[in-house]
Amino acid sequence: MKEISYHKYLDEDEDELLRIRLWINRGKVMDLVIQYESKIKGKWYSIIRYDCSHGFFHRDTLFPNGRKEKQTIAILTLGDAVNYAEQDVKDRWEFYKDRFIKNMKP
């Protein structure tokens, strides 16, 4: 199995990062971790993570206090899951970041 890791910045300042890690066998995605991270006040925070741990594709919404909300996402293939997760973060990173910041202690 081949592991591929790369990242993409979502903004020009390079403060919004999409980290992608895929495990591929014979051209087919076998496992994945796609994580949205944001630099807030000079510190990097993980905000959204998609993966297949626990045996199913899901999104973990991460909060500043360490709490996680898990949401199962019904997707037929992990190849489709990669596309879904990447597009979701590209479309909604500002929403996810704002929600994270609102939950930070002052």
C-alpha cells in the first residue's frame, strides 16, 4: 500500500491549511485523513477532520476545549469521500473557523 501526503493552503496568507493523507492500493483509496487547520493568533489549531477510523467515514468537528462531535457521512467509495471532504472544507472553512473561534475562551 502506498501512502501519499500533501497539503493545500486555502488562503493567500497561508493561515488556512488543508492537510491530506491517503493510503492507496492499486489505484484505489483504502484509507484517508483530511484535516482542516487554521492559524489563530499565531498558533495552529485542528478544526475539522475527516477519516475512517472506527470503521466508517465521518467528520470530527473539533472544539478548543478538546471536545469532538462525530458525524457519519454516507459515501459509496473512499475516492468519493476524498472529493467530498476536500470540497466541503474549501466551501465552508470560514464557517468552521468562526464557530471554533466563538468557542474559544476569551
